[in-house]
Amino acid sequence: MATILTIFLIVSVATPFLARFLKNHVFTVVALVPAGAFIWTLLQGEQIRTHGEITETIRWVPQLDLALAFRMDTLAWLLALVVTGVGTVVLLYCTQYFTKREPGLGRFAAFLFAFAGTMFGLVTADDILLMFMFWEITSVLSYLLIGHYTGKKESRGAALQALLVTTFGGLVMLIGVIMISVQVGSTSLSAIVAAGVTGPMAVTAILLIIVGAISKSAIVPFHFWLPAAMAAPTPVSAYLHAAAMVKAGIYLIARLAPGYADLPGWKLVLIGLGVWTMLVGAWRSLRQYDLKLVLAYGTVSQLGFLMVIVGFGTPDAALAGAALLLAHAIYKSTLFLVVGIIDHAAGTRDWRQLSGLGRKMPVLAVITALAIASMAGIPPLLGFVAKESIFGAFLQAAEAGDPYGWIALIGTAVGSILTVAYSARFFWGAFATRTAACVSTEWHKPPTAILIGPGVLAVVSVLLGIFSPALNAWLDPYPESFDGHLEGHLALWHGFEPALFISIAILGLGAALFWKKTQVARLQEALPPLVDSSRGYWSVTRAVDKISAKVTIFGQRGGLPQYLATILVVFVLVLGTLAAIGNVWPTTFRLYDYPQQVVIALVMALATLGAAWTRKRMAAVLLVGVTGFGMVALFAFHGAPDLALTQALVETITIVAFVLVLRRLPGNSQKLTKRVHRGRRAVIAIGTGVVMGAIALIALGSRITDPISAQLPEMAYYEGHGKNVVNVALVDIRAWDTMGEISVLVVVATGIASLLFVSGRADKKGRRGLRRPATALGRRSVLSDPDIQPATPGARQSWLVSGGKIASANRSILLEVLVRLMFHPAIVVSIFLLFVGHNSPGGGFAGGLLAGLALVFRYLAGGRYELREAVPIDAGKLLGAGLVLAVGSAIGSLFFGSEILSSAYLSADIPVLGYISIGTTTIFDIGVYLVVVGLVLDILRSLGGEVDRQQDEADIAEESTDEFSPRQQVPNTDLWATQRVPIVPDTPSATDTREDNR
Amino acid sequence: MSASLTLVLLMSLMYAVGIYVMMERSLTRFLIGFLLVGNATNILIFLMSGPNGNAPLWTGGPEDADMVDPLPQILILTAIVINFGITAFVLALIYRTWWLAQLGDEGDTLPDDHAHDTEEDAEEAFRQVDEDDEAIQRVLDASNEHEDDPEPDPVQTARDTEVGR
């Protein structure tokens, strides 16, 4: 069974691609899979009959007791046959139904095919959670299939209705599913049925599951989505909304009935709602002009009928229910396929415009007549056999004194009368010759092949009716799983029994009702509808929309400051109140840890206040930098060398990054930022500060036992082979954290790059352009800037590789010399830091940041071309390599049979670096190093190089603007920026620009 | 365990000022506030390591008893680097916003687009769904037989029953 599902999965993924080549014939090809599944299922019949079931289990999440458990017993076998059989027929029918040019054909084929597989999974799943997953997938696929005509409002509306109703039911059901599996202590469906638990919890759980089942099977009050779903293409209606998906609810009830039919509420709900649905559906079906809607309401009615019989809970009812389920699937899908043919041929489904179809398409009329006869319960068809058994089962219960027997019998008998009437109306509407109606407007003769599908189904309906006694042997194991003795059997002729007379009476009354159809219509008009669920649905969704609009406006007006204020006010009120009433204040304080702390804190406090006070952005950034370096001092005094090192490096790079961006924004923000809501902001800010202080005091005061980190040093040394506890923790003890962190860094770096570069992160073209000799560019040399010294022998020698690319006015010889001298030592030190990090301060983060800082200065001295020369690799590749190394070292340990991220070591004494223990953690740290370098490189390339380029473009645009051209917006640049931006000769940047803009 | 009051006060001040600055409408100011709050949070974690002591470098000797709690340091180290990444990302966002929105001389101060939104504006988002619902309802109603239905107008009815062909 799992194999079949896997094949379904693979083929459904491949279907859209197949559809490109095969067009509408893709349906014929993929239909082979359900056909194969049908044959396989059929062959299992003998084994299921003798052994009762076949099972298959694949372990999935053993810790949660979840398994991919499949089980095929008689009921599942019957459903699987219906699902695969009708599925094959419908897919074959689609080949004729759709033309080559149908838009979205591949998608449609894939969804319809996947649906067949999902239904097969649903009926064979033994794990109730697995079944629920298939259940939900059918809802989603149904949504996608109903909404196939995405351009049509009706189609979208119907799809959404179906989705909302069925997933609402599904969610309710999920609660019930979890409750019942907790009650039983197993998620196995067969175990749940066998356990048959009772008590209020079980009753609630089962009732919740029933909600799911009746929403799926379109039982009142959820029935309205099914007629609306007729907006789907007809094959979808035939398969999903007649044979398969709506049967899921029936299947679940039939599955649970052996264990739970006697639970209080079960019969009341299922028989009550079932009878009502049968009457409502049939009643409304009687007044439809649209043939498809006649069938749709008829299906609602028949689903109610099925719900009554499968929920009835006696062996005889179960047998009859299985028979009706089979009969209904066959005749209803036949009829839908017929409607599809009529629709295609005549261009309408409104019977008022159809006339004389019976004469034009006699074969189709015969097929329809057979299906209609089965639906109305006329011998010798399967529908008649099923109905006979149903009435027999109800009579048997009623005579035994069960009041539900009478309710079910009378209700379904009346419903059957209406069924006969609308069946006749359907046939008459579709095929009669009317003088009043206009002669069918345009008539396309449908291909004969399209008749094969419905024809086969109609013949099966006849054969199964005639040979119905043979069905008993195959179906009996299901009713025998109920308590009680199975008395009835399926047969065309039971003798002159009451059920026969009921059937005859129904046929007669139904015919009379059809005869008097004008009076019936008049009566229907006069009676107001008792329940109008679709209006109810409408007002519910409207109300939900209104409420969400109100909530949105209430909570999300005023942008970021408003959101922040909302969050913080809640934070201050809740935590502030708790802190005030908690009475857990610490009793002891220290004024300071060491005297220098006070000085550092004072400087930081002044810088903090200054950052808020100044209106100059650059000044504010530098003052924040002061607080950052204050942190460095605090860390250093406190005994945290790693933190001090990292913070110092980060602080420097942050300031550079700020400068890179701020140079482009207008420099003076004094007049621009209005100081709004100062009082309100101050209150919230002070409140937050006070509450945070209180939290810190309380948290510290409540620490009374030894922290778990007391063992960290020993663990680090003996298990992590490193003396630097912080570094060992990062790469070994808490390596999962670090793994998460570097993933965040990769995402951040990618985000930065994608915000700045529109077309790819790497601009290799620039590099190629740089290598090209300037003179070879021919006419472009005309454009060269006279300010720029050509890099020819005799000119001033450049200290940097791309020194000749920068206007001499922008060059700083001091910076160039410094960078030339310091770059390589800095890289060497960064690698040193990386490797000694395990035992002394350092490690991947600090090393990576130092290397990044070296790159920053290389960029500052030589511009973006220098940066390209310094690191010829794409930043994305660095990030990727880093992540691969880290993940690789993490997974690597799996191959040595240990847990993920556990480490292995190889120690040696290495000159200069000292005693080093190289292990998988070192590889992990190298990964961290690469990711950090990649991040800094991405920042420089994006916020540095790319911003430069955009600045150049803006400058060129400004120069080319004269007083007559429309005023282009060219942002101001502050002094710093104009000095910094390298002006580039012979336009490699212009080349870039043109290529980028393509 | 007791706290250093100096650090607690400094932390509270940095939180208060940081939040105050964060609630301004300028994105750069927001980022400056964010950095202050970030530093304040690092101090908060830092406070949890108690008084100062020896660096967390294992020596095997008696000094190890005076080692500071390494766990807050581990957390802060992660926080510093993540903070840096997010700062750079917000910077890129600031630049991109300014560039795309063509704010020009307005710098990075975002206009307050949503301050005057009303419920009707928000409900507008659901209009499409509503229309879809209405459309399917109309089709269903059109198929109901009425006693006084006029002779069907072929064109009209054909359009009404155009569902799901």
C-alpha cells in the first residue's frame, strides 16, 4: 500500500512535465496508475475475505508512537476499489473532456491524479493521525480543483467556501481524534474501534469527529458547499463530489460504527441530520433548472441517506450501507459524466434550452436511463438491491422496538419518493423533446470515446445488480464486525416482503410527484426555506471579516513607533505589576564591583544621553560607539577577554558600516525629524527602563543555588579538549546554538546583498573589465578623466593593486601604505586567533571579524576594485563554504556512530601555535570563521561597492541634467561622501551599469 | 547573589534612552536606539555572571575556583555577533527604503501612511472574497425554478449557467 502511494506521489510530481509533451493525453497515461492500483486491490480480495485484513507498517516517529500504518479490511477494500476504479474512469474521461489548449492542464491533471492517491491513502490508513493528514490533503486538493477556473468569481468563491467549511470541520475533528486516541491509548484506528471506549470524554470526542465527518460529506448544516462546488470542471464533480471525497465522511462513520454506534448522541445526530439532509437535498433538487445542480442537490440528499444507513449500527444496516455506498458511487459519477457530455455538446446545462437530445444521442440516453434507474431504485440495478436491504434493515430494527428504526424508515422512504421524482425530472429534462424550448442552439457531436467511461460504469451497475448475491461473500466480513447476527443478504428477489411493497409504493408516489411537477413547483415557491445555511455561512464570514478589520485598525495603525509602544506598554504593565506585588526583592546590594566600574559607567551614561540628545546622525552613531567601547572595558575588567576582543572588533566594523550608508543620506537631519509625542515616549521609555532594572535585581536576588555552568570548565577541558571555556562551549558544548547563529548570519548576509544588488551578488564583469588594458578599449579612452594618472611606468607607483583606478585627489598615500603593510599580517593574526581560540582568547568569531576588519581597510583605501582584488571569491561562496564545513563537521560525527555534533580529536604540538588539539570542532570553527568573513565581505560589497556604483550613476544623471530636462531627484551627499567616492576611469562601471540594467 | 547597583542603573538608563530613541519616526534613529537597547541587554545578561573574577580559561590550578561564570559570556558572544548582523541588515534596509521610496531630502523619515486608515479601508481587503461569494450565490439562485419564470432568454440563461464548464 505504501508502494502504491509512493508511485502516486512520484507520478503526480511528474504529471505537469508530462502534460507539456502529452497535452490532454497525459490523463490516459497517468490513469494507468489508479488502474494498476484497482487491479492490485481486486487481487487482494481473496486474502481479505479469508484472513480479514492485510496490514503494513513503516516506522515513522517511534518516540511519538507515530507510524505509517496501513490496513486493508473489507470496508477499506471496498472504498479502495471505488476510489481507484472511478478514478481510472474519470481520468480516462478527462482525455476527451479537455482540449489540448485547456489552460492549466498540467496543474489540473497533477491535482486530480494526486487526489486519487490521497483518497487511496485515506481509506487504507490505520493510524488515525495519518488518516487525518490524508483527510486534510483532500480538502486542499478539492480547493485547488474547484478553483480550477481561477479567472471566474464563482469558481473562486465556491473553492473558498468548500475549503473553509471542510477545514473547519477538520479542525474540530482533530480535537476529537486526539481526545479519542488519548482515551484509547493508541492511534490505531482498528484499536480505537475495537476498544469502544465510553464515558463523557469518549462521547465528546466522537461527537467532534462526527462534526468533521458531516462537514466533509455535506450534511446539514454544512451541505451548502457541495452545490456551490459544482463550479468545478465536471470530472471533478464526478470524482470528488460524488464518488470519493464526500465519501470520506461516510467512510469514517462506517469505520467507527462497529465500536461507537451505541454511544449516546450518535444515532440522534446521524439519523436526525441524515434524514433531514436527505429531505432538504431532494426537495431543493426538484426545482433546479441546471442539470448539474439537480445532481448536486441529489448528491446532498443521497449523502444524508448514506449517513443514516451507515450510522444505524446494526449488521443488516451495515451490509445495506456498504451496498448503497457502492451503488451511489457508480450511478452518481455516471450521471455527472453524462452532464459533462451534454454540457460540451449543447453548450448549456439548463434543461429549458435542451430539446430532442434523446433522439440525437440514443446511447447516452440509455446509459443515463440505467444510472437513473439505479438511483431511483428500479430493478434489476444495484441501487434497487441496496434500497431493498436498507428498508429491510430499518424494518427489522423498528419491529424490534427501536424508535430510530421508524424514524429512519419513514424519513428515508419519503426521501426516496422525492429521489424518484427528481431522477425522472433529470432524465426528462435532459432528453425529452420539448416544443416550447428552443431547438438546441449549437450542437457539437461529442467523440464516441467519451461515452466509454459512463458506459462502463452503467454496465457495472447492471451486472452488480443482477449478480448481487455474489457480493455477499465479499462484503459480509464488514457487517459481521458489528454486535449481533447478520440476517439479511443482498439479492434482487427476497420474496413478497414488506420492503418490496415499500419500494413499489415509493416508485408510484415518486412518479406521481413528477407528473404533478407544476403543482410541486408552486408549493415549493410558497414554502420559505427552513434553513438557509449558505446565507448563514455568508453572514458568519462577513462578521469575521468585519471583526478582523476592526482589530487590524485598532492594533496596527501608526507604523513602527505605534507597534513598539503597544508592545512596551503591555510589557511594562504586566511585568511591572508582577514585580511590584511579587515581594521578592533582594536584600543585599553592592554599589560597584570595582572602582573603575563607576568611571566606565559614567562615561557610558553620558554617551548614551548624548546620543539621544544630538540631532546629528553621525555624532549619535559615534556616541553609541562610545557605549560599545565602554562595554569592551567592562568586559576586560570583568574577566571576559573573548567578549572584549569580539566587541571591540564588532564596534569598529559597525561604525564603518554606518558611515558607508549615512554618506548617501542627506547629512542634516536636524530640521527633518520632528520631535513628536515626546511626553508619551518618555513615559514609556522610563517605565521600560525601571522595569528592566527591577527585573535584573529580582533575577539576581533569586539565584540561590549553584549555576549549572559551574561544571562547564571541567567539561570543556576533559571532554572538549580546550582550555578556553567560552570557545569550547561555542563550538562543542552548545554547538547547536552556534549552528543556528551562523545560519542567521548567512540569511542576514544574503538579505543585505539582495537588498542592494538587483541582479545577483557577484559582479564578475567588473573584475574582467579591470584586467583589460585601458588602451584596448579604444574609443572609451576618449572619456578618460584627465585628473587620473594612467598606471604607466614612470608614473607614481601604486601601493595597492588597483591604486591606478582612483582619482589622485581621492587617494591617501598614508592610508595606502598602512593598508599595504598591515593587511597580510592582519590576516595571519586572524588565522592565528582562529586556531588558538580553543585554548586562549580568540576563535572563529574573533578571527573572522579581524579578517573582516582587514578587508574593511583595504576597501577604504582602494575602493571597490581593490576589494575585488583582495577577495576574488564571491561572498556567497564563502558563506556557503562556511556553512558546509560547519554542517559537515556536525553530520560527520554521525558516520562514526556517535551523536550529531559530538566531537573527535587529534592532538599534536605545532610550532608557534603550541599544543593544539585538532578535532571536528576546529573544522566547525573554521566554518564559523568563513561565515563571519563572508558576512563582512557582503556588507562591504553591498553597502560599500554597490552604493558607490549607484552614487556614480546618480552623479552622471545629475551632470546630464540641464535646465530644460525634467527635474530628477538626486539626493544630497555630505562632504565625507564626495571625498570618498572613487571616480573611475574608462567606465568599467558604465559597462557594469548597462549590463546590470538588462 | 547580589547585583552591582552601578551596572543596574547604567542598564536601566540605556534601556530608557534606547527605547525613547527607537520610537522616533526616523529609521536611523530607530537603529541607534536598537544598538543602545542591544548593549543594555548584553549588560543584563552580563549582570547574571555576578562579580568579576578570573577569565574562563582552564588552568587546572587553584585559580580556577575564582573563575567567573562562563555561561553568560557564551550567550553574550553570540548576541554581539547577531546584533552586528542585524544592524548591518537594518542599514541595508534604510538605504533601500530611501532609494526605492525616493525620499530624497526627507532622508530616512518614513511618511506615516497608515495613521488615518479606517475600518472601511481594512474591509476593502475582503471585497474580492465577498464578490466571489455573491457570484456563486447568484448562480445557485438562478437555477431555482420559479412558477412565474418568463420564457427563458437563451443568451441570459446561458450566461447564468456558465459555471464549471
